[in-house]
Amino acid sequence: MNNGSEGELDGLCESLNQAELVAMVELQLSEVDMLQSMFPDPRELVVEDPSVLCDLRDFAEGRTLLLPPCLDLIINLEVKKGCLSMSVILPHHYPAVQPNIFVRSQTLSRDAQHRLNQELLGYLKTLQKGDLCIGPAVTWLQEKGETFFDHSEELPKTDAHSLETKDTKFARLWIYSHHIYSKVKRKDILDLSKEFDLTGFCLPGKPGIICVEGLSCNTEDWWHKVRSWNWQKILCKKREEKEMTAEEDVSKCRRFSTFEELGSDNNIRVKSSGFHVDMGDVFRYLENHESGYVFKEYFGISGRPT
């Protein structure tokens, strides 16, 4: 959950002087200390890269002027009716801006998970700007989290399915990344797209481009998760939305039948480096999926097949 665009956040970070950044990092460290006292079991509070904590302390105490990576942690909570996992990314300028938070549960329906995240975001917006909010988010989940399991437990399976698919809005996101090289990220993108029943494609390389399409709530949850990963630059270039009629099914709105990674298997010629492709082939692929107009959105020029 991120309140500002990437450009706005970058601008804020650049506008903060060293002393202000140090003050932000000190507040983050104090909140982590508080969370560690609340969750002494290492399975409850998981810091993705513990060395980042050490680097942040060095920065806060003046032993280095190099700004460390952002802190990435997971808080696993048990509520009465299930387990919740809250993924948190703390930008360097948190708590001046909201952190990126996404809550998941293996036993929640997709619709319930979406509603939980939306209501949590609404709650965080009611807090005083500049206040630490991970602790309050934990408290909110401990108090409200169990209510989102009600439908999953009480409704028959057919009703639970209709609850998941009641969203009548279709969305297609066109994502631009500075680069996509990592085999881990590429696999995670494929797996996450299947998990959220999204179709589209991922073109690895520099730049990297991704398209995902499906129910609006699913694309939104996918995007919350993916943009929380460690990227040099990633943004949503274009968002297309459509309200589906009662007669329409989500499959009728799709331009892509599956989610796939583009390469030689899709008749995209790949150069010897493995990360540079024939852009004429990419344009042809987009044209074949009624999306040739997006080429200019990505690359600033009109495409043509080669």
C-alpha cells in the first residue's frame, strides 16, 4: 500500500537533508525494536535481510553516509480463525509517507483478502501523518483480522467462489521496469500471475515490460505485491479498466490466453546476450494481441514489424 507515485516519493527523498533522513531511520529502528519486543519468536517477526538493520544503525549513528537498502520484514500473526502474514517495506522517508504493506493468508478467499487490504489502507489513512503505523496496523489486524475469515468458513463452496468473482471490473496494467534480469523475480512474476488468475506477458531484459489483465481486484493485489520488491525503477505506464456487463465473463475481455515470458518460444528473436530482443518482433506480438498502440507508450516511438 503506497500513497504516492514513485516520482513523488523520489522527490521527497531528494528534498530531505542528511539530518532529516537520519531522524527517519532512527524512528524506523525504534519501531523495529518495539516490534522485536512484541514478537520475540523469530518465526513471528522475520527481517528479510538482517544485515540491512546493521547498515541502518551505522547510517543513523554516523558511521556511514551511504544510504542502506530499504527495510523489508514480514510479521506473522495468529488470530482466532486463521493466520495472517503482513509483508512490510519501509521506504527511507517513512514515517513521512506510508509504508508498503500487503497482508496475505492461505485460508482467506481472494475477495476477503482484497477487502482486508483495502480496509487496512483506509484505517492507516486515518492516522496522523508522520506517525509510526506498523504497530497500529498490527493492533488493527489482531482486533479485526478474524472477521475476514467468516465467509470462507460459513459459506458453501459455490457461494465462496461467487464471492471471489463478484468483482465486475476488468483491468489491464502495462508495467515498465528499468530492467528484469533476475531468474528469481521472473519465476515469481510467473507464479504470482497464475495465483491471481491473470493473463499477459513478461518481457525480460532492459527495459523490462509486463502486462497483466484480469479482475480489477486481482490486478491491484498483484501490483501491490510486485512493486514492493526491490527494483531500480518500476511503474505502471498505463491502466485500462472496463466495467463488465452481467452477460460478460472475464475471459471475454482478455487479449491474452495465458501468462507467459516472451522469448524464442513466442517467435521473439533474442540476441546473443539473452536479454536483447528484436523490437520489431515485440511490436508484431503486441499487434497480434490488439495492443500495438502500447509500443509508443513504452518506447516513445511508433513500432513497426521487421
